[in-house]
Amino acid sequence: MAAEYALRMGDGKRIYLTEEKILSEIEAGSGNAADLGEIPDLSVDEIDKLAQILMMPGKAVSVEHGMEVPVTHDIGTIRLDGDQGNSGVGIPSSRLVGCMMHERAFGADTMELGHIDYSFKPVKPVVANECQAMEVCQQNMIIPLFYGAMPNMGLYYTPDGPFENPGDLMKMFKIDKARESMEHAAEHLTRDTVWVMQKLFASGADGVNFDTTAAAGDADMYGTLCAVEILRTQFPDMYIEMGMAGEMVLGMHGELEYDGVRLAGLWPHEQAPLAAQAGANVFGPVVNTNTSKTSPWNLARAVTFIKAAVEASSIPCHVNMGMGVGGIPMLETPPVDAVTRASKAMVEIAGVDGI
Amino acid sequence: MPISHIMASGMTGIRAAGDLVARMEFSKNMRIGEAKEYVAKKLNVDAMDLSDEHVMRELREELDIGIITSVPGAAKSIAAKMNIEKLLGIKINSCEAFRKQIA
């Protein structure tokens, strides 16, 4: 009987696969990415290397000496002191304590400060509080400390915001009205994020992390790219990271363009050059995890997409590898065996500049 | 989960030289190889040493660029970042703000 290796499904459940099955899953996952993105499949050597990583006997694996990369963070200290029923663990602690714990105890290469809602719009009424927190943290820390938040353009639509919900308008076939609503929301998104970051940068922030860009589709990405462009012009030395929400930009609007490129339907390797063009220093590509597929399938698919993005990008790429993205299983407590294998594969095969 | 990534692939921040390499990626858009090479040259070490806690523990103290423990008289926070600015030839926003405030 052929040896079986303990691996995971996309939801984290343990499964046992033979080497033959692992190889066929890798080929299928890579092929799926190649078909969708019209990018190269993994080579035979890369497939073999990925299989070797997945079949390593240890529970935790790591990159080879000398191949380590800097790690950036989303959600900041909220993973410690927050609790939204997902990644926060609700430990009563200040954000300064959280930042310093990451720097001095957890070995973080960079860190970020974020509002409990982790969206730019709700920061506006409490921006002074955020500036105070940033100043205190910067006075106590050494590693780069960003301000992080989600563009989260959905907050600009009714019932949460001033503009009519495009989903409701489209249901009534008011397509032009829906597009207008998205364009207005994007303008406000740009204006708000620039205003918030003007304050935070004046308070000593090293930069900004736009986390989950394009969560509300192409207009969300358009608004964020415009914000990046304005911030780069106003603050040439600001560190700007632009991370995505999903692998493909959803065409909610369908006709928006940035720098002559239609945003709807862009894959990671097509998104990266636009982030660089707008003025970002680092791009954070995303590939979603399919919970019904195996970890070899998901990881091969993610590595194929990200490798193409890294090659297409003129700026460093820090791949998103949180819960349910980048080959990581979709659950609150991703198994260490799956996380470390995905981490190693992204560095050694996809060639990422950071995670 | 972030700890799993740090242990598997990270440069472990100020335990070694992860913060310095990250600063070069963000301040100069350097890709990982170029950033490591740049920092290694400034520190006069091999790129391999940038993730070596044994090498970097003593070197960070010697360069006064911040370490995880308390050493009497050693630079911390803004002071350490000002030394990093000089070492890497970059400007750090919080240091710029601090200088403006005491001018």
C-alpha cells in the first residue's frame, strides 16, 4: 500500500493523500490558475519542489537559511485586544502594549496600528484619538509602524452611508444610477482616506496599509488607487502598502479604468503594475482558498498566481497569507502544518519579497 | 498564525535585522535580494547574517540601533531609529517629526 501523507482540506480538515494524488492535485490547482489568469503553469521542477514541501515529515517546516523575508501585518493589534468573532482574541490590553509585544516578543519585522472597526470611514470622528495612539507608539517603537485600515467602500452605501445602494439600484435595472452611486462613493473614499492619512502621517506614522482593496469591486479599487496617487504626490517618503481583498477585481461598475486599464476582471499579475503606477511601495496580492479543495490544489493554485504577480511587479510583493487566502485553510485557527508549508512554498517557489 | 509565518519565513524583526530590510523595501522599493544586499553592506556582514540572532544581537547593541532587552544607556525607540537613519542613509518620519518639535 502506498504511503499516505497528512495534509488538509481548504477548510482545515485533516486528510491523507498518496504522493501520486498530491502530484495530481498540484497539477490541477496550478492548471486552474494558469487557465483563469492566462499565465504559465508551474514547471515540472516547481511541482516536484512543492510536493516535497507538502510531504516533509515535520509538523512545522521553514524556509532554508538565508531565504527569510520581512513580514507585514494586517489588522494590527486587533488580533490581541479585539474580538469580532473571527481573528481577535479579546485580551484586555492597550494598542501600545500590542505593538510592543509584536516588536519585542513576537519577532515582527513591521507592525501596524488600526481602529477597532478597521475601516477608514469610522476613523474620521475619532482621528485625534488615532493620532494620539500613533504618537505614543512611535515614541516607543523601532520597527516600521503603519496605520492600517480597509477602504471598505460598502460603508458609503445605504443604509450605512449617503449613497444609494448599487445592489438595490441594479435589481431595478437602474444601471446608470448604480454606476453613478459607485463613482460618488469612490470619490468620498479617496477623500476620506487621504484626509485620515494626512493626520496620521503628521503624527509620525511610517506609512499606510490599504488592506482588502477592491472588496466592494472595481470602484473600491479605483478610489484606493486615486488615494495612493494623491498620498504619493503629497508625501514622497510615506511607506504605502496596497493589499487586495480577493484574487480578481469584481466588475461591479464594469467600466472604470485607471491609467487606461479597465479594472474589472484583473488578476494579481495585472493588478500589481497599477499599484506601482499609483505610487505604492509594496503590493499585497491575494489568492482565495477553496474550502472544498485540498491543500495541494489550493497551494499550487495560489503559488502559480503569485509567482506571475511577483514577476510582473516592479515593486516588492508581500503576499496575503491570512485565513482563507494564499493557500492557508479557511478557519479561525489555521493549522501550523498548513501555514508553515504555504509560507515556505510562497518564498521558495513564488519568490515573494515578504508575507 | 502570524507567529507561524514569522517562525517559518520571517526575519524576526529587531531580534535580527528584519526591520532594517523592511525599511529598505518600503523606503526605496527594493526587492528582497537588493534590500538584503544593501543592509548587509551597511552592516558589513553577509546577507545570511541578517536573520542570525547570534550575530545581530551583539551588532545591534554595538551600532546602538535597538535590541529587545534593557541595556542601561542603550538607545531605544526614537533614539534607535535616528541611529538607523544614519546607518541606512534614509529618513524616518517619526524622527523627522521629533526633530521639528525640538527645533
